[in-house]
Amino acid sequence: MSSDSRYKNVLIKTEFFSTYSDSIILSSKVQDTLDDILDYLKNLPEKKQILFGREVSYFEQVQEVLANIFSGEEKFKEIIPIASHSDRYGVILEYTLLSPGKFLKQSLWDTLDTAVLTSATLQIEGKFDYIKNMLSLEDFDFYELETDFDYVKQSLLFIPSDLGSIKNNSSQIFEFFRELFPLI
């Protein structure tokens, strides 16, 4: 959880659903209501549908998030559900994919004729296996280009020992970087 009182970010654990079993019922009712609203909006005359295109897209995204977060423990093998709260926006439910490859394959890779991915960090121990598996890049060709970057001479690893945990410590870490790089 963030230590900033204006913004809190919490990972939702599976125990949440047994402790707050009514949340699943509430989610289902919200999704049913959104279904009704979307049916109504999608059956409007085409000119009016255009006016509500943004809202339709938003409601569909809300439905998708609710369906993924409240679909049961099995889904937690694929996603990390997150509940956030901010003074400005209130409660926000979202999730992140543990392995985005399947999503990227369906929504991006299969729609492209060509893609070029470049990075200094696509390999681990001289192999592309991790990035291939993580991003579902099985059908891609991989090439390694030599670099003239001299890691020994041009890089520095600095690990401060007096900052403690990086969790819940953002203000102290920010101050550390401000002192380290005074132009920020």
C-alpha cells in the first residue's frame, strides 16, 4: 500500500472474496445493470449511438474489469487484481496480466505484417527465450546486433544502504534522488 494518504494501492488477495462474499453479488448486479444500459444504448438510432460511443466503450471496460476480478480464484493465475483509492477519483478497480503474451498475440501480433522490437535488454543470458515466452513471439525471427557500449566503463551500479525498504518510502527515495541529481 502506498504511504501517500492521497493515494492508496492494494493488491486484492483471494481471501478478499471469502471475507467479503457480498462483493461478488454486488459485482454481478453491477454487470447486469451495465448489460441493460449497454443494450439500451446500442439499440438507439445510429445518430444517437454516435453521441454515446465514449460511454459505451467505458461501460464495456468496466464490465471487463469486473468480470476478470470477480470471476473466481482460478483467474488469479492469469491476473493480479488491484484496488486503488485516490482523493480525486475514489475507488478504482483494475488488474494487470501476469503474462501479456496471449493478449498481445490476439490483439497485436496477429494483426501486423511486420514488427520490430528493439531493446538492450531483450536477452537473458544471451537467449531470447524469456521475451519469446512472455510476449508470445514464437513466430518471430530474432537478431542480435553488436553494441559499442562499454558496460564496465560507462555504467555504475549504486545501491544506497540507508533508505530501508522501497515499499511505503516514496518521499524519502524522492528526496534521495533530488540530492543525488540536483537538477531534478
